[in-house]
Amino acid sequence: MSPIPQVPPASGAVVGAPRLLLRLEGVAALAAAVLAYAAGGHDWTVFALLFLAPDLTMLGYVGGPGIGAALYNLGHTYVVPAGLGALGWVAGQPWLLASALVWIAHIGFDRALGYGLKYDDAFGHTHLGRSGRSA
């Protein structure tokens, strides 16, 4: 029996064990954010309402793939919600911390499903490989 043929990765995409580790890292971020949210006693209705909010950054694609990728990546990198969470913690603003945890959970969920940061040539060209119709 011959091995299953591999589809060549998109240029710039992580493959093999590193790709699996990045997806598992997403699962870990999702789990940690959900556990921290629960431990903080935050409102689950707010969690449900905010969970898909980072995907509003896809509206940047109305301005073209370069603007779209930049806005999408800004909304799907851990740097911004980590800063927001730190600000909420230091300033004693639990709503900021809760918002950051939901945001981190969303990013972790996306990564676990294989949705990565976008390159500016096509929406489906991500650091984790091709997604969507181009997969």
C-alpha cells in the first residue's frame, strides 16, 4: 500500500509537527482563557456575545487584501488581548480582563481549527496553511 499523498503546503505555511503544536497551543489558550473566565465569575452571556467579535476584523477585506490581512491579524494575535488583559488587571477593571479572556479564547479556538494569521495575497493563505475554498 502506498502512503497517502501529501498536498504541498502554501508558501510560508508551517507543516508537520510544528503545525500540530501550534494547533495544540490554540487548544491550550482556549482552555486557559475559559478556565480563567470561569474562575473570575464573569457573565457567560457576555462571553457568548463577544466570542465572535474578533471576526469583525474580516470587514477590512472590503478595503482589499492588504488592509484586510493587517486588520484580521491585529484582531487575531495574542499581543493585543494580552495587553488589554494586563491593563484590566492593573487598573482593577474586571470587564477589561473578561473581554481579553474572551478574545484570547476566540483566537485559541481559531488556531485549534487551523485558522492562522493571514498573508496579504489571499484570505485563505495563512501561516497554518490554506483554509476555506482555496484549501
